Amino acid sequence: MQVKVAMLDWDDLRYVLAIARAGNITAAAPTLGVHESTVLRRLNSLEKQLGTRLFERFPGGYLTTPAGEEVYRTAGQMEENIQALDRRISGQDLQLRGTIRVTTTDSLLLKLLTPHFIAFQTAYPEIELETIVSNQIFNLTKRDADIAIRATNHPPETLVGRRVASVASAIYGSKTYLAFHPKIEDLSRYTWIGLDESVVQPEWEQWLQKAFPGIRYQYRVNTLIGILAAVKEHLGIALLYCFMADRDPDLQAVHPPIPKLAKNLWILTHADIRNVTRIRTFIDFIGTALKGNLELLEGRCQKC
């Protein structure tokens, strides 16, 4: 079925995208920043304008009709074109002012990046820095963020950036815990703290299970900062990035850094905005600042 959408404005099509992606009116409303009654009213008006139903209403949610699927595909293409245009226009910005949205993980932000971010803002007070903490897989295509700082060996091919350093990891426990649990060769006999299965890092888990076949987690949490907190509360031992633990006077390594688990620290952005002056300035500034943390990042700190 062919649906004519040329007469529609982009604001109408945003509602179709939101409903199709969310699966219902209630979930779509917050993404659009309006009340759900507004979403329903706009959808009804759009369907009346087109003279066809775009969604079948079911108790469990909304499903696109053939006409709705065509409108959804067309709207998605328009969204991609608008976002690409936005990135290209933004890429022409030569001013050291404006906003930079940076996404990174809680562990990097709390244990490494915050002092460097503050130094950047001091040096460039007309640039507003917004930090988004997320431990999920990142995607800068939709401009939810301008820059991502992540430890990964597989950065998305759609992004460009700067590799800063190798990030080492080792096994740590609190000095108090280890004092009450004399050193043993088989680390699997200690109490272990690990990542929740929903966010587990496969390479870490595979190495641990191979190195210590009898390992059994007695506590799991879905962030490395949560694991660090449990280690500091003397619950047991855990695999952590060295930059999180090596400067902590209460912690002690029970296994040296593991070369096979090293990751690369990247500062990434979208190709269309890499030449924006404030973006390029931020990447250069933070990249240079992090070079001062190489020993810490690479597990050569020794309480540096």
C-alpha cells in the first residue's frame, strides 16, 4: 500500500516513530515530552488526515498496520537525514563555546575523569559540559551525546577518535578481608564479587572460569563501582580495573595485572562533528591529560 506523506510535517512523523518504537502510547509519551493524551490525539488526527489506520490497538500494545509500517520506514529515513544534516552543520562550528555532551561509565567518571573535566571547564568556561553516565553499549549517531569515553577493544566502526592508553585489570581485596583470610594458592576458595549476568564482560568471565574453575560468586552487582564498594566493605575479592583500586590505601592486589584482559581507552566521536572546534579541543585536552595517568591505567602505579 502506498501512503502519501509529502504533505505531512516532521512533527507528525515523530509521533509515529515514538509509538512504533515504544510499542504503546504510555511509553511513547515521555520520549516526546508530552502527556499520553496528546500522543493519542495526534495519532488520531494523523490517521484521519491520511484516511487510514497506522496502528492496530491491542491490550498488549500497538502494532503497525501495512500503512503504518510504510510511514514508519519513511519517517525513519527522514530522521536519519535530519540527524546527518544536523551533524554536518554542527561540524562547521568554529567557536569555543556551546555544549558538549559526553557519555562515559561510572567507574571512569568517578575514579579518573572528573578532575580532568573540571580542569577543562576551568580552561574553557564558555563551553558547557554535560556528562551522561551509562554502562550500556553506546551509540552517538542520534546525537544523544557528542563524545564517548570507553574502555573497549571493539569501538564502533561508525565512530572516529583517539586511543589514549591500555587499561589493565587485576584482582583485589581489602586489607582487612585478606588479614582474616590468609593467602591461599587457589583464589577460587575466597568469597568472590562479580558483575551481574546482565552486564557481565565475557572476556573477564571466560578468563576467570579458566584460571579458577571452582569460582562461585556470592554477591553480584551491575556496575564496577558497586563491586568496588563491596570489596571496600570487606565482602571478598574481585576483578577490577587497576585505575579503580591501585591508589586506594585500603585495597591490595592478590593477583597481578592480566595481559589478556587489557582493554584500550578510547575518546570517540562521530565523523561529521570531529572538526567542530570545541569537540576537537576537548578530545585533545582530555587525551593529553589522560597521558599523565598512564602508569595508573596500565597497572604500573604502585600507589602512585
